[in-house]
Amino acid sequence: MTFISLACILFQGERRGITWSPVFILLVALILRLLFVASPPTLSDDIHRYVWDGLNILGGTNPYALSPSSTPPVPGMQDLREAINHPDLVTIYPPAAQVVFAVGASFGGVTGMKSFLALLDLVLCFIILRLLTRLDLPPWRAVLYAWNPLPVLEIASSGHIDGAAALFLFAALFFLLRSRDKPFSPFRIAAAGGFFAASVLVKLFPLVFLPALFFLCRGAVRYFLVGFCLIAAGLILPFMPEIGNAFATLDVYLRNWEFAGFVFRILRDLTSGPTARIVLGIVFLAAMTHIYTRAARRRSAIGTVAAMYGVALAFLVLTTTLHPWYALYLAALLPFAAGVSGLVLCWSVLLAYQVLIPYAILGQWSEQGWVAAVIFLAPVLAWLATRGARSGLHGRSPRESSTLPASPR
């Protein structure tokens, strides 16, 4: 129902405009998140690993040194260790995520961690509003993220770290767009590089947006790289040399993890798992190259951010593992592209949680092919329907088209 409401808001806003104040948008966003912060996480148990890593850091232990199952018993942490999934694997989360975990753990347990991550998510909502204003886009579009059930469920309810990665990514975007003001400021570009380093070192996924950020540097990439390298080094060095153990876990993930990937399932059944992964990787790189090449020709800030939206959408359609929280980056970019297919995907990806029903009742983890198909086909059909509707509008006679509302400038 909420997604239908967002679709109606998008339709109404693009046709006639909406004049909601930023304070009202943020207030509703706050209320939505407060409804879920205190509830126990039921859709995912990743947050237990977050708290475990954070408490280890606060206790002076490098979380990359040992897996939870290999760590000597610690008073008061036994129940937490038993709640961690894959306790035999060393943590996979990069250094900036570990810093966030430590701060969140200092707030106190699972609820404290969720509260801190929800707070960061509200800051992200604020930055989205500022970016919309800077790009001369209507502020009401921020509700496409701020009121979207996906970040509410995945951050305030489940406490996923991807919201922090999106926050640092958008902070980098903000500083890059500020750097376009005169006089030229190398510091702002370096700050953008530093925030992007933090984003990548929370989750590696934002690396796919690097070409877009290079475009926005406008010939000052060297300052961006200086900021990136300085912050990256400052985050990585304290965890050396044990951080190398995380790569073994990353290798296990890349080679073996799969979930709700419709295109991958088809290719895997036709060929093999490794072949399907290679093919999808090549297709994604080709799609990313095409999207960014078109953005480079346009040479506009709005076009570059819209290209980031397109890359995020392509990744989600082609990925081998599609957990719902992976779509948080797409949701954060929705206000800048106002894409119907992206909005639909933010809804359809939640169907992946269907697997939890037989797991909770029977203890069986059984993925259904039709769920992956619906997750994939829903945004594709929405995209085709949107294109068809636009073609129909362009194809109307002047008499017919004169009765339609004017399109936004």
C-alpha cells in the first residue's frame, strides 16, 4: 500500500508539483523509523555480527584476527556469538564498517546499533534534500527515499550497514557539487574523495559509481584521489595485517553465494555456476560502460547522477545474489531519476523474504523460482509500460494531446 502511495505521489508531483516542506518530509521519515527501531530484527540476523565486531573493537580486539567460533569465550557475549550466521568465517566487513560498528555498539546492543544506523539514515535523507535543491530538482522527490518502506525495513528494522555506505557516498556527491561553485576549492574535492573512501570501506559496492564521481571532478581527479588514499590508509592501517583474513571470506562469498538472481538462475541451469557468474560480470561491465559513456556525452550533473541510478538498477537485475538491502543504493538515487522501474524494484525485491516462511515453520531454506522471476519481471514490465505510455503520448494528435496535463519542464 505504501508503494502505491509513493507511485501516486510521483505521478502527482511530476504533473502538478507538490509543496511539502523539508521539515515535514524529515519529520515523517523520523516517525517511520522510530516505529521499528525498538523491534527485534526478524528479517535478517546480520546485525548480530555487527554488534560482535563492534564490541571486539571496543575491547581492543581486531575483528579480523579470528572468526567468532574460534574466539575464546567472553563473559556476556556467548548468546551473541550463537546468534551470528556463519560463525566459522572471519568478518567480511571492511574497516569503515568496523568503525561504524564500534560507535553503534557503544550505544548498547542490537537496539543501540539500530538506533545509530537509523540516525545516519536520517542524515542521508537530509543530504538528499540538499542535493535536490542544488540540482534544481523539487524537494518533494526526497520522499521517494525518506518514506520508502525499503530503507525503513532494512535499516531501522533490520539494521543493515548499507545505509551508512549510501550516506558517505552522497556526502561525496554533495562536496563534488559544491566544488563546482566559484572559487575553485581543491579541499572540497579531496573531502569528496575521503567520503567516497569511507563509503567503499563500508561496503565495496559503491566502487561501481567511481566513474560518475570522476566526471563530477571536472579535471581535478588528483585531489579526489589524494583524499581517497589518505582516508583509506587511515582506516585500513589500524587493522593490519589481520585484515587479509577478510579476503578469504570475500572469496567464499563471490564463489558460492547466490540468492534470488533470476537471470543468474537461468544461465546457471543452461551452463554452470562459474560460467554464469563470468557472463553476468561481462554483461554488467558492458552495461555500465554504455550508461557512463552516454552520461559523459551529456556533461551534466543531473545526467551523471541519473547514470548512477541506471548502473545500480543494472547491477540488481544482473547480480547473482539479490538480498533486499542491496537495493538501498537504488532507493537513495530514486529522487534524482524518479524512475518507475526502480520504485517497483524497491517493492518487488521484498518478495525475496518469502523464503523465510518455510524456514520459520519447517526449518527448510527453499528458494522458489517464481519469486526470483517476479522480482525481475516487475521492474522490467514497469519500464516497458512507461515507455509505451510515453510513446502513446507522443503519438497522439494535437487535438488529443491538448486535453492532457502539461509535462514538467
